[in-house]
Amino acid sequence: MRKRTRNPDKYRMGRSSIAPYVASEGWQTRHHRRMQAALANSHEVEVWCERHKWRFSIKNNGHHWVFVTSEDKMIEWWPSSGKLAIGKKWPEGIHCHDYQQLLEVLEMAL
């Protein structure tokens, strides 16, 4: 079996107020909770994308969010793990835990 390689995030958006870290819970529970919080607030993200003329789609039952800018630049976010990549630059990833942090990154990408 091939060992999975990881690209650590270069930037971090800080702690989440929506889905905060709980030391006593396992990673599976934490990832599920983050994804559910993101899906519950996906309408906010959809409205933001419509206002800025970006295409937005949720794939893989909520695990993968894809944004395409008006200039066809792609931004991808995995809410359960918090990984965000702009233009498939995995080593320059941004760690953001919730939709508010996501929107901050999207605003910077404008």
C-alpha cells in the first residue's frame, strides 16, 4: 500500500468560533461537525458567490467545495479538514475551519 503524502498548510486563519476545536473529541467527530456546520451555512456562501459572479458547487456529499472566479481561477475547500487551495497550489494551502473564514479568504482573492 502506498503511503499518503500530505501537504501542510502554509497559512492558518486561526481558531473557529463556529466549529471550535474540542480537545476531547476524536478527529472523525470534529471533521463531521465542521462539515455539518459548513453545509448548514452554505446558503451564505452561495449568496456571496452570486453577488461576486463566481460559480460555486458542492461535490462529494459536501466534502469538496469548488469556486471558480470570473477569471476562471479555481479555489477548492474541504470543510471537514479545513484545507483550502487556490489554483491547485497544495503546498501553499490555507487552513480555514468555517464558512466565515472561507469568505475572508475569498474576499482576499478578489
